[in-house]
Amino acid sequence: MDKVTGLLLMCFLLATGCSTNRKNQPVITPGKSSPEPVPTPVVEGRASKAIRSLPSFYQPGEILTVRIAVNPNPATAAVIIQEAIPENWQIIQANPAYQKKEGRIYKWLYWSREMEPFEIVYQIRVPESATGKAVFEGVIKTFEEKSVPICGCCVIERKPE
């Protein structure tokens, strides 16, 4: 399975409320219509979750808005959101601002005595040379849960002409 197909499968499974095992592989039980959930080590009975929203299409040269709704486990003290954007695309504004950039990976760090849901909204510039599918990858990291993939939309295509 190629990387894009694997990401599409992972995003679909997560968007439909399905789970992955500790190696981030979907857990599928033969004969069942949907994967079986895998228990995640959680404090106070609720796992951290993040959902990305993307536009349906992109046009080369335009600026898009991406939203990540983060619902952390309330018992955790800190979360790190890591978002890998498509190659050669650029975040030009983020609210709140990201703390670190490593290549195409942007990182946000939140900490609080009482974690509550929050949202990251960023503007991204599509390069004039963009073609085909654009893939977004991300995770939410906590001490308790280690690394949980961001679900929701992860691939957008160039707008048909």
C-alpha cells in the first residue's frame, strides 16, 4: 500500500470513529463492517482527539484556511499538536501562533492545569506549481496517550477546471 492510500485509509477509519493499534495500524475484524476499537490508556475515561477541517478543493496561488479542533483528555497537563503540511506549501498565519517549525512540520504546545477544548486555525499559501492531491498529516501527543493521529480531512485535490 502506498503512502497516500495508507493515509486515506487511516483518515477514513479515524473520521468514522474507528481505532488503530499501538503501531497506528487499523484494527479490522474479519466479517465485521467496521474496525473494532482498541483501548487507549486514558485518564478520567476520555481520550484526546483532534479533527482537521479542510476546504474541498484548492487552486494554485490561493490562501486556504485549515482548522484543527482539539479536544484533549482533561486530566492531561500538556499537549503537542504536530501538523505536516504538503511539500512546498507555507503557513503564513496561525492563531494561535505555532511554537516551532521543522521543515514542513509545524508544532503547537499547550499546557494548563485544566485542559479544555481549543481550536487552531491557520492560513496556508498554495504554491503556483501545486498539482494533484495535497496530503496533510498530524498527531496530538500527550504523556498518557503518546501519539494519536489527527482525524478528519487529510487530502484535498486541485479544483477541476
